Amino acid sequence: MTKVDAAIRLTQKLQALGLTITADTRPSAFLAQVMGNQAWEDFWSAKVDEVRRSIQAYVWQGEILPTGRSAPAEAVPGASYIIIAPNGAIIFQYGDSPYVPETPGETPGALTHDNVEQAMEAHAQALAEELALEKLAEAYVAWVAEQVL
Amino acid sequence: MPCLVIIVGSRRLLNTWYSSQPGLGDSSFKPTPMPTGRTHLAAAPLGVGVVGVFGGWGGSGTLPTNEAYSLDTNTWSTKAPMPTARAYLAAAELGDGVAGTLGGSGSGTGMNFNEVYLY
């Protein structure tokens, strides 16, 4: 996520609320204020890391799922993973995952014992990025309200 | 036992809420919330006890997100995202665990998409 990407998403957030951006409520002004002296990369990675710490992720080894249910028979222990989001959402990924790294000679997206850790971490990181962006957008809307009211 | 799963996206991105219909199935059942809070999404059955939830408005724009909920395990799984991020789309069951997503609107582009994807 670049600073420009983030600014675009903040702009879209405001537009979705039916608000118009003025010189005083530009995303760049908000970002400059919340970043302080930090470089964008440092600021953003800290935000994502903060959210990532609130996400649980582990390789499923055949136990009962956190929902209290049994897994489907086709789920392979050691080649499936569970992610628990901060809102309590439970993701049980087995069989395939869009976060499996591409490996020549292997079925695209197929989870294996060898790639499950990498896919799980990429999945959790992507979730953390999206949630961090959502938090940033909420903070931006609150900041705009302060400027306007 | 027939069971109705209700998927609700709200204007406040309340992470969506789902419930078995009172009086049908287990009334104490607590569905796990959706991983990605969003509004203006589309949903369609992907087979018995599985529903796919596509796109929508997230916290800061339209999403290509494609997630599936399984009633058997009460868990979600993430599927390959749609090629186009969009909200206000439609989804329909096409049979044999396949759904199509149609139309919708992208964020900031003012364009309406007319594409069909199969999952």
C-alpha cells in the first residue's frame, strides 16, 4: 500500500459518505498530521503490525474447529489453516487458498504441507492491511468532522 | 432440517450478521461473523449449506472480495477475488456449486460493469 493508494482510498471513503473534499480536508493534510515525522513506509507498517497482532493464525492439525464443529473429511491436517479475525470471524481454509505462492509444477492455489505456513501468513497479512486501512479511513472521517464542525 | 441463513450488510459496516431463522434448526446457533465488513454486497448459494458473498463497499472503497460461508462448519473461507472490485452487484446460483456475479459499480470510476464470473 503506497501513500497515494491510501490517499485515494480515503478520498473514496469521503465521497461514499456524500462529502466533498476541500482544501482543509484533503487526505494529504490528514496523513501529514497523523504521520508526524515518520516516513510513510514506517507509519503504515506499524499500523498493519498493530492489527496483525490482533489476528490469530495457525495451521490446523485435525482438532475440532473453534466453532465447535468438525471439519469436512476432505480437509487435510497440516495442510489447512485457521484465521480468527479481531471481530471473531473464523476463516477455515482447506484445499485451496488464493494466497498460495505460485510454484511450477503444482496446481495453482492448492494448499500443501509445504506451502501452508506461507499462504497463512500472506492471508493474515492481507486481512491486517484491509482492517488497518478501514481504521485509517474511520480516523480520517472523524478528523474531517472536526475540521468542518 | 431446513434452515434459512440471512446475510445482512449494513450502512455502518457492522461486520454483517447472519442467523438461522428462529423456529428452524437450532435457535442457540450463533453464526460466526463475516471476515470483511461491507455493504451493498451480493450473495448466492454455492451448493447445499454453502453461500458465496461477493464484492460490496468496504471501509474505504469497493471490494473484489469473494468469501464463502459453510453452515456445516460455521466458518468462512476466502476464495480468489473477483477481477473487478465492485458494489451494487447481483449474484445468482447457476447450479453444481457455481454462482455468477453480474453488474455492479466501481468506486470513483462512475462505470457500471457488465461482466459474469463463475466460481
